[in-house]
Amino acid sequence: MGNKTLVIGCSGTVGLDFIEINKDKNTLYFSRKKPKIIKKENWRYLNFDKKINNLPKKVDKIFFFASPYYKVKNLKKKIFLKELNWLKKITKKVDTRIFIYLSSSSVYLNNHPVGNSKLKCEKYLSKNKKVSYLQIWRPYNLIGEKNFNLSDHFHNILIKKFCIEKKKIHYFKGSANDERGYSSTKKFCRLILKKSNLKKDFIYDYGNSKTIKVFQIAKIFKKIFEINFKKHKVSFKFISNLKNINTIKSNKVVKSFDTKENSYNIIKRYYLTKIGLYER
């Protein structure tokens, strides 16, 4: 039987948890690096910088998770604009009934490189006549434990500065009272998989209104770090007094899912999984 579903970009945070959640054996996964949890026959190499010849002409669903990784150097070089070209390559080669696109909550920020790129991608897909149904998801602060490629989000900066760069103290530009609402990537994957069976177009925000302050995140990190590396102590300071809250908000135009998960527990579980992997 031919593959009914394609997953483009399966080696990132969302893709890795999606592989575990998805039980459909007629799924074909694409990425530059093969995740260990995928069988060889269910995976194909994909490099958007090269010619693509290994895509089926028609499928039932496409889950598009591919995106340049969130790192400061990518923001500065406008790397995120590449994603639109990636989408064009896929949609020109493959017809699909349902296209599930992973956008971003950064579309609500003014002149944000990621948000601007994602909006252009959403606009392109909405005009694509080869797609019967377009489902767009705009998640806030997803946390998954399987991806070992660290982004430049705050929770990973702590790991980079203290575990990898081996700093003893670090000064953060933001405020100690900045807030984040974190959601489990696994829970997110279960929902998008379930909703992909609907024959309808939609845009959904996805996030968690139960926030945690960044100084609390840093304290969780510090406690777990110093338990793992008893001879090493770390400290941190926050420079700004301007408070920023990054979490899902009520939106009269776009429907939303509020997970109401415990952000403290999500962050704690993440650090318990990650910190011990780094030697001091």
C-alpha cells in the first residue's frame, strides 16, 4: 500500500514526538538526519538545498514541521525566509487533500524575523489550489525532551551557558519577572494528529495560560545542575526591569487551545532529562 501521509521535518522537537505518537504505518518521514526511532523503510533523506526526487505525487496528508532552527545567528542572517522556498518545493511536487502547517506564535510580534516568515508561508499556502484543506497551528513555547539540538530559547540558554560553556555566572538581558507558559510537545502532537482527520480549514493558537517566571526557571535549573555537579555552583542576574509575558491570549479572530498544564513541572522534567547528559 502506498504512503498516505508525509511528515516533512521529522528530526526536530515536534517531529520526534510526533513519530512516537503516530501509529499509522502508511506514513513516510523526511529529514536530513534519520531519527533512531524510525525504521529505515519509513524514512527518506531530504535536503532542501538539493534536488528532490523521492516524493510521491499524491498523498492524503502532509504534516510540515520543517523550519530553520531558532538560533540568534539564523535571525540575523534572515535564514527563516528559506522556509517559503521549502514549502514551494513540496507543494509543487505533491498533491494532498489535507496540509497541516506548523506556524508560530511569533506571527503576533511586530517585525519579528520568524513571525514575518511564517506569515508569508501561511499566505502562500492559503492561495495554493492543490490543497483541499489547510490546517495551521500557531504554538507557544513547546517543550520536548527528545531533541538534543539546543535552540536559543531561554530554557536552553541556561544549558548552553552553564553546562556547555562552563560559565559560573551569566547576565541575562531580560527581566527576572518575564513569564512563559510551557506546553508538552507530546500533548500537542496528539491533538494535531486527531484534528487532521477533520475535513476543514482552520487556524488555531496553542499554548498555556499558566505561566512561570524566568527567575523560577533559572532556580529550577540551578538546583538540578548543582545536584548533578556537586563541585560546581552557578549564579545569574537579570538586567532589565521591563516585564515581558509570552503566553497564549484570548483572540477573537483565531480559535485557541489553552492546555493549562503545569509549566513548573514541564520545565523541571525537561532539566532532569537534559542536564545529566553534559559532563563538567
